[in-house]
Amino acid sequence: MTELKKAIDQISKDRGIDRDLLVDTLEEAVRSSVIRKYGENLDVEVSYNDEQGEIEVYQFKVVVEDDDVADPAAEICLSDARAIDPNVVLEDEMGFKLTVENLGRIAAQSAKQVIIQRMRDAEQEIIYEEYKDRKGEIISGIIQRRDRTGWIINLGRTEALLPKEEQIPRERYKRGDRVQAYIIEVLPSGRGPQIIVSRTHGDYMKALFAREVPEVSDGTVKIVAVARDPGSRAKVAVISKDRDVDPVGACVGIRGSRIQNIVQELRGERIDIVVWNPEIATYAANALSPARVTRISVDEDEKALEVVVSDDQLNLAIGRKGQNVKLAAKLLGWKIDIFTESRFREANASKKFLEQLASVAEIPVDNILSAGFESMEQLAEAPDEAIDAIPGMTPSKRDDLRAALKLMGATAAKPAEPDEPDEDVADADGDDAQPAGDTDAPKATETDAD
């Protein structure tokens, strides 16, 4: 076996490159070198003789009349051709074997460079084919270096990029650290496949649960949604397809063994397991855990929820820097407004008074609200011009409204009868209702995050 044949077999085996592809690359490299040395007009054919273990190069020339040779590299006169082959005729093509060694040092170097580049391209193509279908998998590698876009992770045969925006905040790395990440993109590139990974993606948490929880892996427990504040806190909505399997218990594991493995991998990120429910109100109450919800109003058209909690549960419902309600809103994909019981009673009392005033003035209460009036006090203090601007208002209706305001103001000042409590106050936890004009009671609002 010749040295060339040994080299081809060894490279094919070590690099995992198809042998035929390597031979094609070698033939093309030699052909390029011949053309580079002798010119573009040269008609050559390059082939690898596997039995001999060598590259064979043939130059072809067209037979022309003795006096018609214009390009000796491409043509041969009839008399010279018949000296080689007596049976040759005009317009025939004659092949002449060239010695590859005659290509010269520069041509040989060029062939070597082409071969090396083609081998690299072939190897990168193999790596791309290996990783292109691995999007959505967890990979493990060694932190190699840092550049302006993020950290480069050595995966062995190739590298992955962990961009800055895909890193967990406050997580620090150093060269040589082993790190896990989630493949979010595999892109072809001139320098090899570009593998983009993430540690903040919601699907990374799903993949971690699938790895740690057999019930998630086999589909018995389904992760419906994930909302993360990477490195700090997350909420995961789950549902079980088997009534005998508790989805929360399955994800937590005995003494928290399963979820603790995930928490450790995410550097202490706190994870709330939430039971998904098709009823949005029930689902929202679960999502706002650990806060206890008193009541929820649902606006399907606006995808908005009005959530009421007792005064001592407000901080839990909102969470530190609004984190709990923010994650709940993102998990649900709905807007969430949170009220305390006292603030809710106040708002309902104001609305009740406005409805009574609207009835006296014989106009819809929405007309008063659309004009910017949210309480009886605002109407009492408003000038006639502002009240006249309410849709459907007339001078006579305004006079009726003013009279009703005076009467209701006097009525509101009286203490409530003990045996006939206000309906909204009765639904609360026993605290007295705040005055309708007090707007200092806390309220939290959070919208769905992208």
C-alpha cells in the first residue's frame, strides 16, 4: 500500500470523513494545481487509481493540421500525433499522461492547501449535520475563552457560543469551568457551524425537568408553561394526564430531591410548581401562590384579571420588586391587577354611588366614568362646565345630579346601620370599609411580559 493510500485511509478513519469525498477533494486539488501552473486552456482529467494508490493526470489535445497549431497546450499537429498513434485522424483527442511530480514545489503546496481546506470544510459539514437536529438538547462543555459577544464553550469537536443575553445574571465563569446549556440555534457558517446556547431560556428549564423527572420525560406529567426571572425565581405550570399521579409531587420528588438538582444547576433559582387549570381564575389563584386570593374578576375580552387579596397578603401577592405578580402574569399571558380587600371595598362603594347618581340623572354610569369621574367627591367638586361635558348631560339633569350629590353626601356621612351592612363590606374579612375618597390604599398592576 502506497503512502498516499495509507494517508487517505488514516484521515478518513481519524476525522470521520467519507473516503470517496476525500478522494474527490484530492482530485480537485491536483486539478486546480495543474491549471494554476499550465493555464486555464489546459484540458486535463485527474483520477485516483486506488489499486496503484496514486493520482493520474491526463492532458488532452485536439489533432489539427500541421500548420494550424495555435495553442500547443491544447492542440497537436497531425504528423506528431501519427508518430504516436498511426490510426489517429483530424479532430481526434489524444490523452497524454502527466507526471504529478512535475507540478513543481508551488503547485504541490497549493494542492496541499486546497486539500487541507477541503478536509476542514468536509469535517465542518459533518459537525453541522451532527448538531443541526440537536436543537432543544442540553449540552455540556468547558469554558474556553471570552469574546465581545459572550463565552465560547469547547464541546470537543466544535465550539458553542453562550451570548451575554443568554447568561444568568450575576453568574460568573472562568476558563476551565464545566457548564451546561441549552441549544437554541444551529447555524451554518463559513468557519463551521455556529451553535448558540442559552441558560436563561424557558425551554431549558423544561429540558431539565424532563431529564430529572421520569414522569415528565414519558409524558405522564406535562409542563404547560414556564416563566423565569433567571437566577432568581421561576414559575412552572404542570398538569398530570394520570389522575393517580400528583404533578407537583412528581416534579418535587422525595424530600425535594428532584427539584433540588434543577435548583443547583440554575445556581439557586427558586422554582414554584403551579398546577395548571383550564379555568383561568383557578389557574391565576394557583399562579399567585404563596399568596391566598380572596376573589378574582375575569375580563375575557381584554384578557385582564382583577385579583383581590386580604390586606396582609398583598406583599406576598406582589412579591419582592413585583416579581411574584410579574411571573404569574407571564405564566398566564394575562394582565393582572391586584387590590386589597379594603381598596376593593372602597372602589365598589364609589361605583355604587356613581350608579345611583347616574340613575338620578338618567344617563349610563359609563358616561360618567368615560368623562374621567371615578368618585362622588370628584363630581361634587367639578364646575358646571365639566359636568355638562358628560355625554347625555343637560342643564336640568345637572341640577338633579347636584341635588342628589347633596343628599347622598349627607347620607354617606351617617354611620352604617349595624343590622344592614353594605354588601361589599360583608364580603370582606370584617374590617371597616375605607372612606370612598381615600385613594392611598395599595394596588398592584402587572401586564404580560413578552
